[in-house]
Amino acid sequence: MARYSQSVTAIFMIFGNCINTIYGVDIIPDCPLPLPCECNGNQQTVYCSNKNLSSLPPIQKSEGKWTFYLDGNGIETIPENYFSGVSINFLSLENNAISTIGENAFLGSENTLTFFHLEYNKLRELPSAIAKLKQLIAISIQGNPISDFPENVLRNLSSSLHLLSFGSESMTRWPKTMHLLPNLFSIDLYDVQFPELPDDVFALYKNNLTFLNFYNTGLTKLPSSLNDCRLISTMTFQGNKKLSANSITESITEGLPFLTSIEFEDNGLTTLPSIFSKSDKIGRIYVNNEPIEYLRGDIFPPDFSKYLYYLPFNGTRLTRIPSVLSNLDSLQALSITNSQIFEIQDNDCSRFFNLGVLFLSYNPLTQISENAFMNNKRLGDLLLDHTNLTTIPKALLKAQSLQTVDMTSSPVECTCASLGWMKSWKGIPSFYGNCVNLNGTSLMTYLKNEVPNCP
């Protein structure tokens, strides 16, 4: 099944699928493709993904507008007139071995095909058949050894195309013909290894660019024309090993006022760029597998976005909860997992007044100071699983709203000497985990049955 960007998914849901109805009775059309393909006639969808097909199966005429999933096969060619008996509005052909497409392969769907997935095939040029798709809104062609785009194809797509995913190691520069696509509002750039984009490359899209994503590129900097693209709402940086936090920050100096979501994954960043410090509408910041050691003091200014409720960090080198996070007044859930946090001190969480959930799973955590959660009056769920804690911290007693504590796979020793203090704790929360010294006895069983008998 194809992976779709947020923008493609949203628009496709708006367009939906069609059902022919006559006198109030649904007419379910015949399936256009034979077994092993399957159909949902009501939704007019053909499912033929990962069927080990080396060529397209015979097709028969069928009424309506169809969605075709033919991804994950070994299809090499789309012959002339193949789809002529069926009107298609969505076509998924990614992860095949397609190297040729007949010039009239999509005859009959010129005015219906709107979404087209062709990524990760063997095309060396953008086929002229695509130029005939007058209503094409989105196309994904990354992962094909295409070095440039022909002018005639892009010129014919200029009025309809809004979403473009492209790029490969064969592309050695930004395509010169991209200026023929002035209406793009979503650009995904993949796998190119040249270091820089022309500085004015995004000026053309300053009034419409909304989604911008960079995957596995060799870029070392970003063009300054991004400062003109004030409408960007979603950005992704994934696998850009040569793009540092400083170079991103130095490229985007004006801030992104309409940014609502940004993602960093596998880029090798040791800190985060401060490009979203002026994004007062941002509600999603996602960080995964980045060797982050610290966060800049200006990344989250006071009175930052009131829409940021959950902040996930996974796979970092953080050894403490960064103090700058205390500026996030709206934060209700914080996750710093698979990192290097070894202790929680008194002030680390003292200003998280609205925090309800704290995830600290898979950290080498050995100590939590007694007053660490004194100000966290709303903290209800605490995840301390897969840490190095050997006892239940007394700090939990001061988290007055605590409901659940997960200490699964943490080496907690259950003895009266270490846990007897809990005898006077009224309303003990639910604990998950086991006593490492009592053959797997659950923490909750020990707290209920043994702690009351401690001297």
C-alpha cells in the first residue's frame, strides 16, 4: 500500500470515490481485473498489490471511476491503450520495474486521473503519456533514474498539478523546467545528492507553497527564497545527513508564521534549528533518532504556541530534560524516550504546570529527586519502563493526581526497607512491572499484600 503525504491524503478524501446510482439503487460494476486481484465494487477499488505480477493482467471494461492499487509487483511495461476500457481517478504503480509507458496508455482517463503514484520504478524520463492527463493534481515519481523533466510534459501539467514528489541520485541539479509548474503547493524532494539549490528556487511558490519535505538529500544548506514562502504549514527533514541545524537556521531567518507541523528524523542533528520559534500556531514537533545533545535557548521563547500539547523526542543523546522546555505552558504530554537521561532533578519538571503524561521509557535513569514532581499537580501517567531504577521513587508521592506508573522491565527490588514508606500513601496509583528479587511477583501485588505488613 502506498505511503501518502498528508496533503495527498486530505485532498483524495475530499474527492472520494463514486458509485453509480439509478432510481436509488446502487449499481455495482464488474471488477476490471481478474484474480489474483480483488475488488471492492461499492468503493470501485481494485486491490492488486504485492501479487508477484511481472506484467499487467488482462483488463475488461467497467463503468464508473476506479482506484487501482498495483504497487509492489514486477510490472515492467504499461502498454498502449491498456486502461482504455476503464476510467481511473487514482493509480498506484509504485515499487514495480516499469521502464516504458505507451503514449496512449491512459486513453479514456485523460480527464479523470488525478492522483498517480509511480515512485521507485525504472523510468529514465517522464513519459509523454503523462502530459495528456489534463486533470492530474498529484504525481509521485521519486526513486526513478530521471535526471531532468521534459518541457512539453511539464507545460501541459502546469495548470492542474499541485503536488509533486520527485528526485533521485541521477538528478544532478534542480530541474530547469520547474518554473513551468507555478501552482505547486506541495513539494517532496528525495535522494538528490547535489549540495545546494538555486537561491531563488522557491520564489515562484511564495503565494502557494504549503507542504515542503526533504528526504535523504545531500543538501548542505537551504535557499534563502524560503523566507518568502510564508504560507508553509508542514515541513519534514528526514535522512539529510549533511544538513546541520545551524545551516537550516541561517537559511530560514524570517520564521514560518503559519507552520503547524515539523518533523526531524535521522538527520544527524545535535540540536534543533530555531526556525519555528516564531510559529505561534504550531501544534506538532516530532523528533526521532537524532543525536541531539542540547536545545538552544531561543528555540522555544516564552509564550510559545498555545497549540503544542504533546512533544515527542525519541532516540536522542539528551542527558537531562532541557530547561527551555519549561517555556511550553500548553504542554500536556512530554516524551523523551530511548535517550541518555540518567536523573531527574528538582527543577527539571518544576514549571510543567499542565503536564498530564510524562514518558521516560528506555533511559538509563537511576535517580529521581524527592521534589522532582512537587509542582506537577496534573501529572496522571508516568512511564518509567525499561529504566535502571531499582526502587519506586519517593518523588511520586508529591504528584497528587498520579493514576498510573509503568515500571515494566525496570529492576525494582521489593523490600520493606525500600518500599515500606508507601504504607502511609493513601490512594496509591496503579503500578505496572515486577519485583526483580521475588521471582516475577508484580509490583501491584507486593504493594497490596506485603507493604501493609511492613514495620
